[in-house]
Amino acid sequence: FAGYRGRGDLTAQVMININEQIFYKTGDLVRMDSNGLIHYVGRRDLQVKLRGQRIELREIIQCLLMLTSINACVVIKWDENHLIAYVQSDNISVEQLRHHCQSNLPSHMIPSIFDILEKLPLSPNGKVDRKRLSPLDLSLLALSSTSSSLITALENRSHLPQN
């Protein structure tokens, strides 16, 4: 990538010099594992408006990825009032996810639903395929009178045993 023709200002925003090598900032978020392998996590420009407040979904994703038991995750906006976090893990509960988010995020950024999956669906180029994320029974939000019954219903749906 040689840059934006006639737009040095844009080129300067997306090009970075590291150890005398020029790199293009794609906007992709990656995570390096202990073996030095790089795993695609998502995009960095994921801003949504929820209940009148701007939310950078990347901040929620980064918060969740602080948990070592999470391999990958994606957060999406559902309707005008809810966020859904799809989490790839084989060793975490919905309660742990919710508690972690409550301890590290403002209340308006805490997902309404956490869906724990063994594997996030990927497109042929290795990115999370949002169109193939398993549909949730979102009527649980309307039917659930307490967050604990919603959590129980979602844990029953997830691939993990309840504690």
C-alpha cells in the first residue's frame, strides 16, 4: 500500500514506522498467543449509539479479552436497547462474564446477553462471520423478570455445564 494519492494527511493516519519498516494500520484487532501466533479478534472501529449514548464496542471486547479464559469475542448491538456478547471459551460462566464487565465497564456498556460458544463462526478469510452467529431466543429479555433467570436460561443454552 503506497498511501492515498494526493492525501498525505490520510496516509499519515494509516501508516506507521516500526523499526525502520512501514506498516499499514488496517483497523483489525489481533491477539498474539504465547507461541507468537497472531489471532484475528475483530475490527477497531465499532462505534454504536445505544439509548442515546455512543459506545465503542472495541472497549467491551478489550475488557472481555482481559479474561485469559476467553479466546475470542464479538459484541453486537441488538435493537435500540441491548448489546449481545458472543464469547469463545470452554471455561467461563455467564456470571463470571457479567461480574467482570460490571467491575470494569460503565453500566451502559454491559451487554444484556452473553452467549458462550465453543467456537465463533469464521469466514473463509478467518474473520468472525457475524451473519452466522447463532440466533438467540431474544424473547428471553422480555420474559425474564430477573437477571438471574435470564442468566440461567442462557447458561442452559450455552455449551457449558452450570456450576
